[in-house]
Amino acid sequence: MAMTLRLPEELAERGRRYAAELGISLNGLLAIALCEYLDARKAGRVALPPRALAQAIARQVKAGPVRRRR
């Protein structure tokens, strides 16, 4: 699914730099971050703190593509 996302330029640039450090696209970073956030919300936990989120992203990147449950 294609969509347009508007971010403040500073946030978008931070995201691009971090995604580049991880060796993934900004789109990949945003998909992983959204998935982790939604999973945390579903489990009744508050949003993950930034460092924990970065670690979760790194784990997801190493694990490969996210598989959808059906």
C-alpha cells in the first residue's frame, strides 16, 4: 500500500540518518517502528522508550521481514 506521510523536516532527516546506520530504508524503519508501537499498545504497555525502540528495531532488522499473522 502506498501512502504519503508528512513529517517535520528535522524528524525526517533524523529518521533517514538512523535508517542509513541500520542499513535499511526510511520506509522500512517506519514500518518496523509502527509495528513495534502497535504491538506494545495491544499488549497494554505504554509506548516504548526511545532506546528500547531502537533496540527493538535492530532486532527486527536482524530477524528479517515482519510476517503478518492471519
